[in-house]
Amino acid sequence: MRVLHVSPHPDDELVGAPATLMALRDAGHEVVNLAISLGRPADHDRRRAEVEEACRRARFGLIITEPPVAMSAADDRRAAEERVGWQVGMALDGADPPDLIVGPSPHDVHHAHELTGRAIRDALARRDAPPAWWMWAIWGDLPFPTVVTTFDDRRAQEITDALSAHEGEMARADHRVHVDARGRLTSVTAAEKVFGFGAPALTAERAEVVTEVVRQDGTWLLGAPRALDAASPLARPSARAVGAWLESPSARDLGGGPFD
């Protein structure tokens, strides 16, 4: 299986759903990171080198959008969203299209994450039989997580080692702490969020969740709740339609955000 991870920023590939991607990689699936932007123009050379090294350490393939999409707060967000959609569409229509798309939720608070999520959503909606989409959240939350990945200290260290290649970003805001803390917290909350309140707790000390949606006959269906089976990661979706949520305006669209 070919997995395409769509990364708004360098380092999102190791913050959004790194344990899930690494589990898929270890099961023999090809994981390719599509780096959409390289941050501010003055940082392009540094961040290019960092994402190349990070993906080498993580053993992910890497495609860097050329030229990188400008999606900082002061940039043209509509133009950025169009370019991201075009890039994802090119991958979907290419000679070796992905079997699974992984990327940010369109409700992930950060403007670049949200426009990337909308671009993925719209690119998939324009295809007759698109692949499944697994969404992660960094700045927001996933109200409907469906797939839980448990992992151990060894995997956590592998994530930390790869994420450390993003030296400049870790010096600015150390997301290694974020990923470690989220993994421990999610191990407590994931079982009830995915399987229902009152479900037995997970036994693993670390976990990660994504929300799966599948487009069928013009309808967005929520994925079936399950623990990740990395060898056979796809499953028949549930009958629950979530288009109203997926296509709704984000909170920052309705009321603005602190970063605008």
C-alpha cells in the first residue's frame, strides 16, 4: 500500500501522527511525506535540509513542493489552498496514486493546517473513488477519532530522534515534549473516545488517534472504530455520515483566531 502524508509544515510529519505512519512503514507500506511549505523564505534552505534529514531518519519518502507553497499568516490563503489542492490532485491522478491519504483536519485551528485539510477534502470529493483519508490534529481536537495506535518507549524514542532533525523548530517550540505528553494523555482518553464511554482502558502507556473518513456515493462516512492493524489498515466504513461536520466552517472562520 502507498501512503501519502500531506504536511503543511516541515516537522508536521513527526508531530501529527508519527507513530501511526511508522507502524504502517514497519508493516511494509510505502510512506511518502509531501512537504507543502518550507516556512518563511529566509528559512527555506535550513528547513529543506531539516525535513530531508528527518525523513531519512524516519525512513519516509519525501516530495517537496516546488516552489514551496507560501502559507504564512500574511500570505494569500486562498491561493495557497488552491495550490495545495492542485498538488494533492496531481498525486491522486498520477501513475502511482496513494491508497491512503494522511493529513490535518480542516478544523485544526492553525490556518495553514485548516487550508491544507480543506484542500485534501475537496480534492478527494472531486474523484469518483478516492482513497480513505486519515486526519490528525495538533492544535485542535478530533471529535470523532476512529483509529487508535498504541506504541511503546522504543517507538517514542524513534519519533524523538527523527523529530530532533528539525533543530530550528525544536529550538523555537519543542514539540518533542508535545508529542511525548500527548501520547501519554491519549493512552488514557483514546479507548473511550474511539469505542465509547465506559469502554475498557488501554493497557499501553502511549497512544495516538486519527479520524478516518471515506467518500462513497457523494457522502462522507466515518471510519469504523478500531485499533490499528498495520498489516491490513483499511476497513469498511461505518454508516455514520459526517459531511456536515467535515464541510462546516471552522471556529476560526466563524469568530477569527488569536493568530490573525
